[in-house]
Amino acid sequence: MNETTLKRMNQMKLFGMHQSFQGLVDTKGHQKLTQDELVSLLVQAEWEDRENRKIERSMQNARFRYQATFEEIDYHHPRKLDKNLMLRFTDCGYINRKENILITGPTGLGKSFLSSALGHQGCMHGYRVLYLNVQKLFTRLKVGKAEGSYPKEMTRMEKQDLLILDNFGLQVLDAQNRMALLEIIEDRHERKSTIITSQLPLEKWYEVIGESTVADSIMDRLYNGSHKIALDGPSMRKKK
């Protein structure tokens, strides 16, 4: 009977339940449990297995630059990283509140790592997260304009609970990229959270965006009510 039950669990794709029941059968642990206890244990095992697989899929879809976690963040290197501020992000309340995080600082201070760790934490809490390199994104959007996939790309970003735009500001935006960025930020304003990292201080972002009216519209939506992390100090790469 147990073999038949295990076979049917697999056929119904109850993999967590199957693994738990297999362990109980092997150790004869199920004989010590009441029916209620057995059902509860199997249901809990199936729920945990599905949650873990859901988180794993979410992290794969996010495509983080680094497989970074909060536990791996370095607070000893002198880069003006506020540990108390970072710890307040661990519950992902800022995603619930639709708040943005703007991370700035010279190259080599771990901006991409921090954004990846924040994104990883979001996945762990069940949020949809997507990491994108800004230059590659703009290239893809331009191709999408020509091939007709532009609306699909924009919808994909709009659906994310947390969108990470890494390495903003390496190049001055042309008219097409400027309007694409405005559309992305407008779609997400007060509806979803966005993290942006940049080597440039915030006041320099206006110059990169160009066209003062559009720059004002973008920065007004990004800046107000956002969390600012301004890193500074010697490169962590040189230390390594």
C-alpha cells in the first residue's frame, strides 16, 4: 500500500509529500504518528517544497548579476554603508510601500552586489524581481522598437514588484532612451519599487538624462520618498 501511495504522489507531482512520506516509511516513523499528525506533516512538507521551488524559479527569472545575500554584505570596508538602514530593508517593507532605493558611489564599492542582495531578499519574501543592466536594456529596447517586441518588454518590467536597473549613467541618453526611461519610471511610480545604481551622484543624473523637462519628470518621481545610499571610499576590488 505504501509503495502504491508513493507512486501516486509522484504521479500527482506531490514531490515534497513524497519525499517526506518516503523518509517516514524508511524509518517506520509513520507508525508512531496519529492520522492527524501524519496528514499535517505531509501537507507541511508539500507546502515547504512548493515554496522553495517557487523561490528558486523567482531567483532564476530575476537573473541577478551576483548570487548575493544579506548575510554576505561587508560592513567593515570603509564605504559609508549604513548597516542600520540596510537591516531595515530585510523585511522588504519598502517593496510593499512602493518605495525606491537609489544607490550611488564610485566604481568598486559593491553597488551591484548590494542591489543583487536586495533583490535576493525580495525573492525570498515572494516578490517578483528582475535585474537589468541599463546599457543592455536600452539596446534591447531599441531592437524591440524595430522588431515589434517593445510593448512586451515594457509590460514585463511593469509587472515586476521590484525592478533593479544597474549601472545607470555610463552614457548620456539619446532621445529614444530618454523617453523609454520616462515610460518605465512613469509606469512604476507609486505602484511598484525600483532600485537604481549609478557611479554618478544624483545631481549629475540630470545631465545624463538631458532635456530638462523630461529630466525633471523622471527625477521628481525617483527622488521624492526614495531611500538614498551614497557610498564613498577606496575600491573593494583593490582590497581583494
